[in-house]
Amino acid sequence: MRATRKAVAFVATSALVAALAGCSDDGGVSTEQFVTSVDRICTTLSDGLAELAKPTGVDQVESVADDASQLVLDAVTALKGVQLPADSSAEVAAAKDLVDELDHLIDVLDDAASAAGDGDAATVDAKTAEFESGRAQVAELGGTIGADRCGVDPLFDELAPPVTTTPVTEPPVTTPTDPTGTSNKTIQPLATQLVPTGDLAFVDVTDALLQTWISVVDSSPTAQAAPGDVAGVEVVSGGILMARIFVFLPTDPLPFEILDDIGPTITDGNELTGDTINGFPGVTWTNAEGVTSFLGAQTTGDASYFLYAAGTSHDALVTAITGLWASIAG
């Protein structure tokens, strides 16, 4: 069924690519009419995806991804029939890229559905992260055309990641450090502020995971009393989730020694090795599931930021952390 759907999508995409290459015999429509048609199709897609129940576990992904894949296919098929403007090469080129990206998302969703059916949580995690990254690309391409409704809402942002990919999936702090339910930490978006290098892509982690990170940070009395910002991203390479990185930026620098308080909360008794990644001093460890983690800071003195990263290997951590800092704009 999924292979058939993909074959249909290929035919639809190929037909549109041929049209976009200038194989139409008619005189075209105005740019405004073209944009309106694309925006209408994006609205239908966006509304359809918004009606799907967001999955919260791997067991719910298969049906949602299947339904989403069909909706994207319907959008690609509809775009095939859009009449092109006579003289709007920039909009036409962006529309071709938009169709290519939507076509790619059909593959991603089908792969996520298949992995969910097999109970392959790690692949589900990677593919859903790739979808979220891809939908951001769709929004950007739609904006280039002027079709603002191509910016669809997240679909998998409530999906809890598997513990085999990163250990920060359940709060490691069993006793709340802030019984009032308030916090002096502010969650900040990060992915949109990055200019990715190489084949890396970044997706903001869920607020639920950032709340867990706040609990980890606040396990240090000094850090708990210090206001600041927190952020986190998933680092994807070639469509594969390689690491998650969490950062804490206190309003005023804090001593490196707060890591002595934070460490026991997440290292879980694993053997620690002194390490330096991207110039950041800290420690690394590998748990029983093979997840490698790094806890470090800007400097061994008073530091302006602290970070925790978990990845599939030490090499993945190095690539992810180095790539994140290289991607910070300005």
C-alpha cells in the first residue's frame, strides 16, 4: 500500500516537474492566482494534519503517519494540476522545490509508519524528527512563494523519545526541586536561530523535555537560585537523529562546580571520564543501553553556559556539539 502510494506520488511529482520546466501549452495565469491556488492546497493540507490526533507513543505513530502521508500525497496531486503563471520564474522554481520536499515527506512518513509497525522506536524517533525538520522547510518554501498557509503545525511534538536514543525522556529527579510549581528559568527557542552547517538539521525539543532539564539544573542549589534561559535541540544528520543537546545560560555566570551537584542526577552511577568537546571541559559516560552522554560548561571557572548532550556515540556527540556551535548565527 505504501509502495503504491509512493509510486502515485512519483507520477504526480514528475508531471508537475515537467510542467514547471515549461511543458505547458497555455498562456498561464497571473502570479496572484498561482499563489492563491498553492495557498489553498496548503490550507487543505494544514487543516487535515491539524485534525489528526498527535501521537504520544510509538504505538500510535503508525496510523497517524499513514493518514498524514495520504494527506501529503493529496497535496502533491493537487499541486500537479495548478496552472502556472506566464512570467514568474522565482515562484515556479520555489513551487518545484516545495513539491520535492512534500514528496520527500511522503517517504519519511511511510518510513515512520513502517518502523512503528515493527516496534522500532529509534527509527520512529529519527523519522519523526526528520518530518518536523522537513515541515519547517515546507513553510519556508511556501513563504518564498507567498503561500503562508504552507506553514503547518507540528505533528509529532508530543511524542516521547525512546530511552534507547537519549536518557532524558523521563524526569530523573524524583522529588520536585520547586514545590511551588514556579521557575526562574525561561524556555527559549533555539532551532530558528541557527544557520545549519553541512548536512546537519536542528529541531527544538519539546517543552516537556526542557522542563526535565530544568529539574536537572535545579538539582544544584546554586543553579536553582539563579535565573536564566534554557533551550534544547535535536541534531539530525542525513535524516538520522544523532544527539540531543540541552543548554542552560544563567543570567550571571555560575561556578563550574555546580556540575558536581547536577552530575549525580543524570550520570546514574556510570563510570565518568574527563573530557573536552569543542573546547568545553566536562565528563562523558556511556550507560547500559549504549547511549553516550556529555556534561560540561564553557570553562572551569565562572561559566556563562552549561550543557548536557546525549547521543548514539562519542563521535556523534563531537559532531553534534561542534556543529551546533558552528551553526549559531552571529
